[in-house]
Amino acid sequence: MSVVRFEQVVVEREGRISLRIPDLVLEERHIAIAGLNGSGKSTLLRLINGLVLPSSGRVTVDGIDVAREPRAVRRRVGFIFQNPDNQIVYPIVSEDIQFGLKNIGVPKAELPLVTAQALKRLGIEHLAERQSHLLSGGEKQLVALAAVLAMAPSTILFDEPTSGLDLRNRNRVRAVLMGLDEQAIVATHDLRLVESFDRMLVLDGGEIVMDDTPVAAIGRYEAHYA
């Protein structure tokens, strides 16, 4: 797992502050980020792997400055988008996973084994030669995760991983999240998804207004924002 640190971070957009985090350290295994739409959840996630850069201050992952060394950080930090179609590039599942591996220099001879191991880890090895666009939403989400896992990050960021999924696939994603050895930082509206996590941050107006265990935070969050 990584240690993620925010130091006097401010993000400005169109002349207004959209996120302000003076001091924050994320080092627990399972961390949830909650908040209403527009509260800054996705911005916070994207700061961690350099998809968004701070207007001032800095974000580091294991001491590496995200703004200065984004490539090094992205070897440590994987990202799962809300819509897996945004990150599945190739028409065949195994080809899509191998695409990412080639980009980080995995030898050609090792690609089939690394791909098979990533798929097996999630119990979806039967999808290896399936056409990506014919998969269900839940299957696509797991394929996107397999592609990230294959590159061996220490931290994985999830942006609304259960959005649009039915109950069965939502529960499947939850089981996968809880079984990960890697650090998982999850932005979500699905509070039951993260109720067993180690820590929950709640954002409001671009600032952290709660930082506690989910057990302690969820009741207060629901009472205040219902």
C-alpha cells in the first residue's frame, strides 16, 4: 500500500476554489470518499494520480510528487473510471489487458501468463477471448480492474464503481473490493458499499467536513444530507 499526502492543496477552476485540503494523509487499506455531486470527490481522486494538478500545494505518493513525476506515480496508482467503456480500448478482453502491460515494458513472452493471472484473480478467466463490447456492465468493471491489477499497483482509485450496476454485480464488486490486498480509495454515493472500510472522508463544498470510520460517519452524513 502507498502513503498519499496532501500538503496545502488548492484547486481553482474559473476563478473559484473547487477543492481545498490543507493537510491529509491517506494510508489505510480501504478508504471511502463520500459527498454530494459537485463536492469534490472525483477531483480529490484525480489529484492522486495526476489527472488533475493542484493550483497550489502538492500531492505525493510514497514521497513522489505527482505533478513532477506523474509517470512514476501512475506505476504505483491505478484508476478505475465510473464508466469502464472509457478505459477498455481493445475489442478482445485479453488484448486489452496486454495493451497496458506492453506500455509498461512487460516482455512479450510473459504477456499471456500475466494476463491469465489477473483474470483468474477475479474469477473471470472465462472472459479472456470474449468481445469487450458484448460484456455486461459488471463484467466490464471487472475487466477494467483486471487490466489495472495486471500492472501491479500498490493503490487503486475507484470512481463510483457500482454506478449503474444491478444488485448482483454491485455485491460482486463489493466482494472484490474487500478482498483486495492493494490499497483501495473509493469515491461513491453507495454508502453500504463502504460501510466495512477503515476510514471515510466526507466532502462538502470542496472541503473535508468529516473524517472518521464509516460506522461513525454514515449516520451523520445521512442525517445531514438526506
